[in-house]
Amino acid sequence: MGGAERVTQLIEIFIDVLMSEKYVRLAARADLLATKVRDPSCLSYSQALLYYKGFHAIQAHRISHALWARGQTILALALQSRMSEVFAVDIHPGARIG
């Protein structure tokens, strides 16, 4: 499986979770607001959304947690492993945040 194919599959998984799990969408909005309000170096919402690895890591965790809660544990753990590589953050998919 090529890199572009894997990226497409990840996007489809993320979209599925975001469309079906309202709490994930609401938490992402709250996280974005909190980042903008609490980080004086954050000049705009788009800056946090596009460039902040901490924001990206927590959103990826929220998606992996939703997969874990659905019983898709292998997929959730695979996403956790990838998050660990990309963001240098290791949060178990079963962990509850917030």
C-alpha cells in the first residue's frame, strides 16, 4: 500500500469519526478556542489549526479514543503508534481527557 493510499484511508477514518461523534467535534472547537485564548503567541485560530503539534496530537487522540470506544481497538492502537512517531506524544486510546 502506497503512502498516498494510507493518507487517504486515514482521512476517511478521521472524517467518519468527526461526522458520527458530535462530542469529538465539540471538543475540537473547545480545544481551538482554549489554544487561542491561553497561548499569547497564537495570533489566530487558523495558526493553531494548521501549525500547533500539541493541538494536532490532542485531536488525533480524541479520534483514537472514539475508535477505542467503538471497539476498533487495533485501529485505535495503530493510530496511537503513529501519533507517537509524528508528534512525540504517547497517549493511550483508552485514556479520557477533559
